[in-house]
Amino acid sequence: MKASDTQGGAVALSEEGLPDWLDPVARAAETVRPLQLSRFLPPENGSGRQSAVLILFGEGERGPELLLMERAGSLRSHAGQPSFPGGALDPQDGDPHGEGPLRAALREAEEETGLDPSGVQLFGVLPRLYIPVSGFVVAPVLGWWREPSPVGVVDPNETARVFTVPVADLTDPVNRATAVHPSGHRGPAFLVESALVWGFTAGVIDRLLHYAGWERPWDREKQVPLDWRA
């Protein structure tokens, strides 16, 4: 694979050399349909702000893990919410239906977490999804943290915390619940690393665990209320 370059150079998808445990995720990325991930799909009229997130799998002391961050509480949208690194595409990222989301996912992850993109191998892109509350059309980009680098808060105005979550904790039924928004909307949630992961991020994780065959039975009647600021 060519070295990833967030400044407009070549980026590519490659499954070469992925660890065996990532095979189910790579297969899911190739076969999953949009409506199998979410009922919120991009508007047919093409509206919405093109964006990308990086779903980065690494291998930590307790096995496979995911990189997440907590957004700063002062942000206008999704304040204080755990999320994948990511953001809107810039013009220099290129074609939003080509390499643009790959570049954007790596660039945003570097800006938000200090991640060295040269150590990341991108191996798939899930179908684009839509976040109605913010109007973002999101391309979830899958990556393997082939050469881990130090990460942490780069700009406190954007990021409150950067952390990794073992996949074993995400699949543990004890850490799973249904989040209930004041609007009545319900969705999957994870109580991990002193954080409540919900919304778009939790929905994508939930579906990835399911289609990768990693999901364990959990109590969907266990509810976690979200206050009005969520």
C-alpha cells in the first residue's frame, strides 16, 4: 500500500497483510447494504455536507480495540459526545465519491488526535449515512492501525479526550444499553471508558459488531436516559 498522504497525494484501500481477526470486518464492508446500517440515508437530492470518519482498529494489551475521542463541550454540534475522529471534506480532499473521504478521514484524525496517518492502512468504506440533526453525509472509512503512534488532545477547543476501547468491552453485554433521547428516539449505547457512547457512533459500532459476527446477546430493555443537553 502506498503511504497515506493527507495533503493531496495518493491514498488507496488495501486488505493486504490485515490481521486475520479483521477479516470479518473487511467482508462486512464489502457486503453490507445502506439500510442494514441505518434508516437515515443521504437525501436523494444530493443535499447534505460531505464528511468522513475514521473507524480505526488497533491491537492493544487486551486485544482488538477502537480509537474514539470525546468532542469538546463548547462545540456547536454533538458537544461533549464520544465519536470517531472525522469531519467535513475540504476542497483539497478531492472527489467526495472517490479518494476524498479517505483523505478527509486521515486528515481530520491527525488534526483531532495527533495520529500519524502514515501508520494507518485503509481497507474499506461503509455505505454513506446521514445525520439529520447536523446535515452531514458521512462516509465511514475503515482503517488498521498497522504502526501505532502516540495520540492525544491536539486542540482543546475541538477535543476533550482521546481514548481507545477494547472490542471485548464493546461486546460485553454488561456495557450495553438502549439510549433514550428526550425526543423519544431510541438507539444502541455503550458504557465504556467512563463514557456513554450513543448516537451515530454507537449505531455504526453496533452494526459492525453484528455483521462481523462479534455481537453477543444483550438486554435491549436496559435503558439509559439522555438529558436535554445530549
